[in-house]
Amino acid sequence: MEEIDHEDAESTHLRSLVTAEADGDERAVEAALRPRTLDEVVGQQRVREQLGLVLEAARRRERTPDHVLLSGPPGLGKTTLAMIIAAEMSAPLRLTSGPALTHAGDLAAILSGMNEGDVLFVDEIHRTARPAEEMLYMAMEDFRVDVVIGKGPGATAIPLEIPPFTLVGATTRAGLLPGPLRDRFGFTAHLEFYEPAELDLIVRRSADLLGVEVTRDGSAEIAGRSRGTPRIANRLLRRVRDWAQVRADGVVTLEAARAALDLYEVDESGLDRLDRGVLDVLCRRFGGGPVGVSTLAVAVGEERETVEEVAEPFLVRNGLLARTPRGRVATPAAWAHLGLTPPPGTGDTALFDG
Ligand SMILES: Nc1ncnc2c1ncn2[C@@H]1O[C@H](COP(=O)(O)OP(=O)(O)OP(=O)(O)O)[C@@H](O)[C@H]1O
Ligand SMILES: [Mg+2]
């Protein structure tokens, strides 16, 4: 049921090396690197503990666990955790996604094939179509749904009992979930960006699984450029490995990491060309702002949406750029990142208020 399109995701010429989303073959590559048990999961201490408790309690009561919502930015481990939930409960995992549930019938077909204890994973659950979503409410709460057969006055509703199951929903946009749906989850796990030390562990674990030798400073360098995101860490590791194998002795060292990632234009803080372009234009051409996002986009030769949705979130999160009512503003950290001296007055709190 899961849609996998086999485009060449390993080709990096079209996409930035540091986008958080995966596509095509990258998902297949990732499967090999996924932790299989809660104990293998690196970081996310709180979520691990909370989820561990939910699962252990369910096991002791010999009941299916409450429905679980996993929310957080791309590449932080939602799909991984969904698979772990099923594995920890020794239950089969059924996969679908919001966009695949366009009609109530799509969901009914899946639900009617479920067995007691199954885990149903709905990825991108915020994109579920309305009628399917309403059926989902019922299924989650009452473990039964009404399947409507026919149309108009002749339509009949046939009740369908569903064996108790656990719904695991994943979303990058928890805010888009309607209240009634959100309320039906017994537990919501919010995944946070990872600390460099955690990413370092993830890089070393992945290197191990890939059979690649990595030095301490090599893995630390990759971790530092990974934008708090395991998916990016694993991707950078693969690119550095390539470099090390072709240009050196195959060992992922600090030098290999620096040379490879400089080649791919991912800097020490994980900024790529577009990110740096935005900061550069903002500081050099507009004196640090404030400047409107459309103007900024034209100046870097990108669509407004690309600047807003691809570059800005990371820059804002890292305190390099601020969104103010009067426009985008470079922070003192942005000037420092470019090795420039900010004009006097940059960073005045007045500018960043509101
Ligand atoms: N805590 C972790 N420890 C080790 N590896 C991790 C962890 N979290 C994620 N990963 C790795 O990162 C990759 C991406 O994780 P995953 O597919 O679960 O992200 P996601 O949150 O589902 O992303 P998306 O929103 O794009 O679906 C996986 O290959 C997995 O190996
Ligand atoms: Mg996922």
C-alpha cells in the first residue's frame, strides 16, 4: 500500500544534500539503517521512555496499546518508531498514508482486513480526505464503522466490526490535524531535533552497519553539519564515504568529511548554497534588512516559496534570520557566519520584537 517511487534519489544534482525529506531509493537505503527496537533508538529520551511505558503496560494487560500520534519534522524517526511499535508488540504492521485515503471506501477496505492487535500506520495522516477521516474517528473510538453501500435514497449503511487495533499516525504538521482526530490518540510523541552528540552516535552506528570505518572527529564533523536530523546525517555519511573510497583509503576521517562536504557545499553549520545565498544577499545587498521575502527571493533567483519553505525554517531555527513584521532581518549570528561585521545597531532588541 505504501507508494514508493523509484526515482534516482541518490542523485544529488537536483536536490540539496541537506533537505530533510527523502524520496525514491533513499527510503530503501534507509531501511537498512533503521533501529529495530526502542533500545536501539538513539536520542529522543523522553519519547522513548513514554512510548516504552505505553507498550509495556499494554503487554501486561494483554491489550492493544492506545493509538499513538508521532509528530515532528521530516527525517527525525516517525516511520522508524511506527515500525518499532509493531515490532515491540510482535504485531503485523500495515502501512498506508493520508494521501492514499481519498475515499471512505479506501479505509474500509483496509480496516475490513485487519486482525486483532494489528498496527495500522497512517503516514502523513494530516492529508487524509475528509470522509475517510470521519470513518477513522469511528474506527479509533468504537472499533466499528458504517460502510455505506449505494447512493442517494437507496443507500444503506452496513455496520462493520473491527477487531481492536492500534493506529499509529505520523505527521509533520500536527497543527493541521482536526481536534476530534487529535483527541482520539491516547499518546502523542513530539520528536525533537537531535543534539550533535546524538547525531554523532547515529553516524557511528550507521557507519558500522555500512561496514565503513569512521574516526571520532570524522563522525563529529558529519554530525555537526546534519541540521539536527538523522536522515541528513546518514546521507552525508554516504557522500563522505564515497569521497573517502574514491579519493583516499576509505576511512571517514575529519579531512574526508571536510573535503567531501565542502565539495557538496554543505558548510560547518549544515547550511547549503541556498541558505548561504539568502544570508549573503540579506547582509551584503540589503544591509541586513528588513527586506520583504519576495524581494529576497528575486535577489537569490529563487521562487518565494522555496526561500520561505526550504531555506528560512532552518535559518530561523538557528537564530541566523528573523521574520519581523517589516521583513526579514539578519541576526548578528548571520553576519558572524559570513565573516562580516554587522553595522552598528544590528541586533537591537526593538528590531526583533513583535
Ligand atoms: N533515533 C534514531 N536513531 C537512529 N537512527 C535514526 C533515528 N531516527 C531516525 N533515524 C534514521 O533516520 C532515517 C529517517 O528516519 P524516518 O524515516 O523514521 O523519519 P520520518 O520522521 O519518518 O521522516 P518523514 O517525515 O520524511 O517520513 C532512517 O533511516 C533512520 O535510520
Ligand atoms: Mg516517515
